[in-house]
Amino acid sequence: DGGITQSPKYLFRKEGQNVTLSCEQNLNHDAMYWYRQDPGQGLRLIYYSQIVNDFQKGDIAEGYSVSREKKESFPLTVTSAQKNPTAFYLCASKRSGQGGYGYTFGSGTRLTVV
Amino acid sequence: EDKVVQSPLSLVVHEGDTVTLNCSYEVTNFRSLLWYKQEKKAPTFLFMLTSSGIEKKSGRLSSILDKKELFSILNITATQTGDSAVYLCAVESDLWGGSEKLVFGKGTKLTVNP
């Protein structure tokens, strides 16, 4: 079955540590996105990528980094520069040409800083 | 700056009630408006709206878009406890380079009590 796999589902990090969240899709989608969700805040765009080896900052990119070395993979690194990293992180991908129908979401990773 | 505003942010009703959720938006390059249902994990697609005045319907849920007044409503009739969730409104708009992004509202948390 095609879909997006995010791992891990739950992640605990000590302050000052970098951590990488995995996002893998087997849908052959070109575009991939990372969103952050805080209680009462909706989803906010962190980074997006239209094609391999290219990515752009979203609305809240500070303290995050990404790579897109393969079409299937779009990992997100939460660096120590991110002041409030505790949140729910959602990865999404999109099939070109399907408009709003084309988005697929992963099940998310809940990151907690301890 | 693109903006999507949902109201109310929280709603508690009894089973059998009818509810109306509101979504207004201001985006520079509107493509479509989407409604999602989120129950702790990945958002589930409900509707995509692109044209004004055309109601989309699925069972007890329906939605309509007004592109002149820049808002949409989501109606749920004869609510059930299984309708309890966060309902997200998102607008798809153009990004630099020809791709698209979703701009989300903060969501409406609906609680349906038996």
C-alpha cells in the first residue's frame, strides 16, 4: 500500500540535542512538506521541497534543517537553536496535477523536550 | 501574509444537534479550500471547494464556499459522538516556483456528548 511513514511516533530529546525526524513516501510524489502543530495553533509550514536536491523555507524555519537527497525521503532535523521544539510534527506529500485532492499526510511524530 | 481564521475554536454539543463551523481566509493566490477532520493523528480529507455556491455533501456533512466574501462553512447534522474531533480548514495557495502550499486555520475542536 502506498503512503507516508513517519518515525518515530514519539521522541524525547534533552535540551541542547539535535534530533532527526524521518519521513518516507512510496507514492512517487514530487512535493513534500513539514508542518508543526501546537495546541490551539493549527498547522504551520516549516520547510517544503518540490524536487530532489531542492527545498525552501516555510513560515517557521528557524531552528530546523532538512535535506532531499532522494525523492522518497525528506528528513527534518530539529536543532538546538529551536527554542520551543516540543510539538507534533506532520509530514505531507503531494501529487502534481490533482489540486487539493493530492495531499497525503503521515501519522506524525510527537517530540517532547525533557 | 496569508491567513485562515476558523470559528469557533471550541464547541460542545449533544448528540443529535446540528453544528456550523466557519472559516474565513485572506490569501494572495487562492486555488482551493479544503476541510479536514483530525483525530489525534493524520488529518482526514473531507471536502475540497473551488467554486462559489456549489454545496459539497457527504452523508451528514456538507460544505459551501463563498469566494466573494472569502469564507466557507462546514455543517454537520444529527451529530454523533464519533464526530468529536478537530476540524481543520486549509486554503491551497501558490508558492514561489510554481508549487503550492496549504495554509491552515487553528481548527475547531468539536466535542459531541451522548
